[in-house]
Amino acid sequence: MFISPRRESDPAQKKHKQHCWECRRHRLVCDFTRPKCQRCSANGIACPGYDDAKPLLWLEPNRSTRKRRSRSDREEKMMVEKAIAPRIQNIQLRTDISAVFEAAEYYNTCIYPETLPICDLGPNPHVYRLSPIHLQNVPQRPDHVRLAFVCMILSHRINRTRDDPQSHALGVTLYRYRDLAIRSLREHIIAGDQGNRDIIIASVIAFLLADAQQDGLRNWQWHLEGARKLIKLRGGIHALAKIQPLEQLLCCFIFLAVIGNTTSPASDLTMAASHLADLDFIVTLNSNPIFPIQLCPPVLLGEIIKINHVRMRATTEGGRPDILHEAYALLNSIDSFSAEKWASTKPSSNEEWELAGNTYQAAVALYCISSLQSLSVLPRVRSVTRTQCLYGFLKQALSSPRLNRTLLWPLVVLGMDAVRGSIAMRGFVVKQLAEMSRKAGTHVPLTAIHVLQEFWKSGETAWDACFNRPYAFVTQIALNTRPIRT
């Protein structure tokens, strides 16, 4: 279906004067014009450029390529084919099974190496390379499971090459597979197969998280509510958390809902009351001793839940004195958090854990102040010191390959406060969001840029004026669903 990029083994090929990928493919002499080759333009061909990673080429189903493989690659492919060959004959597949293996190759080549630095923070079971053993059960999985994975990979590739002419064709293919996957998921839900309840819930949550990474999902709250109802039918989050393979997906689901509420109008929050009711459980669930899904300290995630609930109450209860007292109590609780103490409980890289804790602490404090000032709960006094602290922490943290993928929300918080900040601060936010989009392969940071730039031009300064409709500015580092069995 598509050709995965290769790593060049010869460092000399990475010099400035290397042939573009199209000329290299046809063994022609390139004119080395940047950013696009003039030879390709003269022949009416979209030049793929000179990037170190070979661009993907999407082919029609059942077509093969003449890509030469090293002996180790061939042996690995033979292991996969040998493992699944006896099973494919007895299964009616509506999709090309090779799509999954090509997607796995792309994951191993492009995504896995870039998420690997996260493991330096401590043991992380959510980041691993896909092997033939992992792929042996592919033919046994429902279509919606296989295609959900392919759609995630396609989405990543599209966001990596959004300026490439081939991105449109990839987008068409993505939505075609997405439609097939959703149809398959719907059939399994209607069938009510009790043996597949866990895999259905996992697929629903996975689709929700994948769609939340796309700019076009304007009604993500409806999808969230649908997933919540399925979870309730399964016994609720308390029952679901006891199923170990689903625990990670549940954490991702809750994190999306909580953080999504922060960048939604106070009058349009979802599940805020239930989050407060389950506050202790959610904090405990996210206090994974092995490795958290996000680097937001669980205690601070609990404070965000409380702030969300105060915002919801303020829209109906007005300026009651107890709400004001609760707001100040929240600020005191946030300020009392010790990033150093939290980092001391981690297995390694304590300085970077402390930096992550300080970054989120500054972001949560600013969110508390700005969002409650927007509702006239707190007086409109700007906290310049807190803004500068968050600015300084983000400058350090975003330079770390171990932290930068998990700091989208704090960066958005700084961007909102930059409406009263300097031009340099705004430029920093835009540059870092654009870089984060490219590295993580998601459109969400680009959506954040658009929202913030429109807000900066509006003349408004209030939190709810910036986020005048629900947004979900979150990214996921990995989704480990391989222990789930159908």
C-alpha cells in the first residue's frame, strides 16, 4: 500500500547535493534546485524533495512494489507471512491485510524511534517496536481494529507531509478506511457479542482519541458522550479500570475529557460533575507506579478537575462568596505542590521530572486565574510573574526530546496569556506549536495556532473569549492495546 522510508547508511548521502527522490528512483541527474527539483517540474511531476526519509508512495490495493529488502528485512517478512498464512484462508477479509503490515513498518521506522527517548524517564511499557510476534494475531482481529491502526498511521503521515501534493490522495484513502472501520465497529456493537465487549470499548476509545487529533472533529464531545455511555454499560470506569489492558485507554479517555473541558466554554463542559465525584479514583488511576500516560502530575490533574467544576458552577450560581473562597483555596493548593518532591519518587531523570512538574504547576495556576477571571470569580489582576515562570519553564522543557511531546496544553495556556504578552512570546508559542505538529504527526497544534492568532487579533483578553467553542488540545504518546484479546 505504501513504501516506508529507509535510513541512509552512508553519511555521505546526507550532504547538501543529493538527488531528489524522483530523480534517484529513475536514475536521472538532478539539478539540486531547492525546495523542488526543476527537472521534475518540467516533466509535470510533483517533486518529492530531498528529505532524509524516503517519501511514502500510496498504491492501489493488491499492487506490489519492487522495493529491495535487506536479508534481515526479508527474513522478518517471511516470519510474519509464515505465522499468518494458515489462518488467512479461513477468514473473509474485506480489506487488504498487507495494509496492516505496511503500517507497522512505517510505525517501526518513523514513530517508534522518535518516541523512544521517553523511555529515558523510566521503564515505559507503552513504547515498543512491533515484531512479527505482535502481528501474528492480525487476521483474527475484527476489521475495525486493523483499520483503526492503519488510519492512525495514515493520519500521522498526512500531518508529516501536509504540503506534499500526495497528501490529498492519502486523505481520501484515510477516510475510505475510516468509513469501513466504523461500519465494522457498528456491526459488532449491534451484534452485542459479549465475548468482544472489551475490544469494542477499546476500539471506540481509540477512534475517539484518533479523531481528536484531527482538525475536522468539531463535535468531539458527542463522541466522548457515546464512549461514556458504553463504559457505563460495561460497569463504569471503576469496573473498567480492573481490566488491566483497558486501564491505559481509560486514562487517555479521562485525560482527554478533563483537558478538553479547560479549553471549552464554561457553559459547555462535559462530565465535569462526574469527574469531581470520582476525583480520588481518577488521581489514583493516573498515579501509575510504572509510567504515567501524560507527564501532568496526578495531583495537579485533580486541581484541574476542581477548577472545571468551579467554572461550571459559576455560570449558574454567579458571584457567591463560597465560590470565591473556593477559588483562592484552589490557588493555595496549586502553589503548595512540590515538583521537587514529586520528582524524587521517579526512577530516573529527576531533574527533567521536576521541570515537567514545574511547567504543569505554572500552567494550572495560570488556567485557574485566567479562566475564573473570565467569569468574574477572581479580580482581573494580571500575574506577570506566573506568566514569565511558565515561559521560562517551557523554553527549557520543549528543548528536551523526552518532554516536548507532552507539553501541548501548557503551551496553549501560555499562548492564551500571551494576548497581553510580548511579540517574542507569541512568536515562541507559534514556532513551538508548529514544530510539535510536525514531530507528533498531528494537526491539533496547528488548530491551536489558528485559535490563538484569531484571539490575539480580536482585542479580547478573557479565557472564554479565546475558547468560544469546545477544543481538545491533547496528544497521546502511544496506545498499547496488544494485551486485549477478542
